[in-house]
Amino acid sequence: MMRNLLTDVAGLQVGHAQDAGLKSGVTVVTAGTPFTCGVHVMGGAPGTRETDLLAPDKTIQEVDALVLSGGSALGLDAASGVANALRARGRGVEVAGQRVPIVPAAILFDLANGGDKGWTVNPYAALGAAALEAAGSTPALGSVGAGTGATTATLKGGLGQASMQLADGTTVAALVAVNALGSATVGQGPHFWAAPWERKDEFGGHGPALRIPDGPPPTKLDARNTTLGIVATDAALTKADCTRLATVAHDGFARALVPSHTPMDGDLVFALSHGERSADPVALSHAAATVTARAIARAIYHATSAPGDLLPTYTDLHGG
């Protein structure tokens, strides 16, 4: 049964950990066995770990987990917590009798969202380990994990997921932490830019806006941005195939966020393959962009209010 989650790709697990006072968190994607992965960066201000390993010409072919985290560059420590926990489980590449887990990661900026950032010990390694421990098949949406403290130009951001099945039975799914410079909604109304791709009223069923507002779209007044995505499929793909899938999934950002891929965003998509199915690459690419756009809208639609928030949620203004 499809649940509109990243874990509709069989064998994947997603875990979240967050700190309400910090207004930040971590999301981990893993599986019982390593998986093939690629990445593509479109934003001008990325923060990453081990993404060079994912290039098609690099030696490492599979990874043990992916990490999305708040905390800007400080949040990259979340991947250390995940790697240490995986090593304790005996996971990782064997090198000279040692196990070295491969854990690529990407971060978003949520250091100015009203949370308490006065810590003396970096909390992200512990949050990463907690997110890995929490990994399961029914992960939550909204103000959780890496989306806990996310914001957009006009509304509180969040973490969204969406999935679909191709005619041949192949599953494609996306998970996105939305902390965008731009907006996921059109003007001041309830309509999402991603509305043409909505399924079964999954983010309100308002349909497309009848008129696009004049003038430039709303944006944040600073560089507190970055939208991070993970696209997954049970189609058997090489690293080069995954890189291409990550590249085309960015079309989903452009469908759902206006503007996107600016010099102040660190927009990035990982794409992973965990399965053995054969699939049409054109259909797979279209599906990747579609589920990414839907996941972005669902992130905003499912965000929840918390004390100290600097922006309203979608449901605060438009109901749910």
C-alpha cells in the first residue's frame, strides 16, 4: 500500500530527531544494506559532507545513510553521530580491518529562527545518532527533523514527503526539507505553486491560483535559506543514473518554490537507488520532479506552530 512517504520505496527507513528549544533537528535516511546514490547542487551557498564521493567517477559505489540537518555548517556534525552509531553496528566499508560508514550530508541555515542557540557543546552529533535510532517505515511530516526550524519567505517551512508508482510498478518518492528564500504559495492566498501536480487533495485541494500576482515574488531579506531533497526509487540505477535523477528532480524545486536556486540558497538533491527494477528513464525523471514538487507543498501544509515562531504556519492562515 502506498502511503505517500519516502519509505514507499521498499527497505528504506527514515528517522527524525529534533530539539524544541533549539528549533532545529536532523533527518536520516538509511536501509538494511548500502544503496547507490548521486547528488546535484543548484544553489549558490551549499553546505555538504562527502558529496564528492558521489560523483560517478569516484571509487565508492554505495553509501550507508544520508543526513539532512539544520544548524548551518555546525549541523554537519550530525553525520559524525550517524557514522559513529553505524560503525558500532558493524556497518561501513572495510579498510585495513576497520569499518568506515559512508554518510553524505547536507545542511540548511536555521540559526536565526528564534530558537535557543546558546549551547556550548554542539548538539548535532547527538541529534544525528538519535535520528538514526528512530529510523522506521512511518516517518512524520511537517515540523520534524531537519524541517523543525525551517522557514520560507512568507510561512513556516517544514519537512515533506510524497510518492508515486509508475505504470510498470516502479516506485519513486521524495523527502524535502524546505527552508527556502522564496515562497511555496502564490501571493497571500492558499494556492500552492505546486498545485497542478497535487494528488487527492494532499495539500488542501485549492487548485492553481486564477491569477499570478504582479511584481517580484516575496523573498526573505537575508541569506537564511536552503532546500534539501532526497529522491528515491526501487529502479536499479548506477551512480551516473542517480546523478541524472538528482539533476532533473530540481525541476520540482522550480515548480514549487518561487524563486528557487538563487545565489543565497544551498539547494541540493540526493538521489538514491534501492531496488532491482527496470524502468523507463524518461518516466522516472518526470516522476522525480513531480514527487519533489508535491513533497515541498506538503512540507508547508503540515508545518505546526511552536512557541517563539517568527512566522505563521499555512494552517494558521488558511486552515488545514
